[in-house]
Amino acid sequence: MKDELEHRANTIRELQGQGYTITLIAQQLQLSVPTIKRISARLHRESRENYQRLIQERIPYDVDSTLELYKSIKRQAKELADKTDNETGTMRKKKVKES
């Protein structure tokens, strides 16, 4: 029974995605319009809840990952700048000695 209900919900979702109206879906599946509306509302509610859960779980992780990446890039940039400053200073010292 559960598989049949799940199949029906998936079919409704597919038909809605193809642009079918509630009335056409009801006719095609031989169900009442109120039944299709009820299932459609449930699917919409579940989708919204899934998106909200995904946002709550994913955004903090993405923010943390982005901050860690930023810190790593900043550290590498500082190391590169320090290395460049040291090399430039060494080259200047050599030029002064050669003069």
C-alpha cells in the first residue's frame, strides 16, 4: 500500500512538473480533484521542509569551510609576500656589495 501511495505521489509530482493542471492529473489518475490537491499540498510542504532542513544543516558547514579556505589563502599569501620581501632584500644587498 505504501509503495502504491509513493508511486502515486511521484506520478503527481512528475505530471505537475510537466505543467499538467490539478484537474488533468485527477482525470488521468482517476482520482478526485480534492485528493490531488491534498497530495500536492503535502508534496509542497515536504519539499519546503526538506529545503529548510538542508539550509539549516548545510549553510553553517559551508560558512565554516569558506572561512577555513580564506584563512589558508591568507596564510599562503603572507608566506609568499614574506618570501618575496626576503628575496628582494637579498638581491638589494648583493647589488649594494657589487657597487
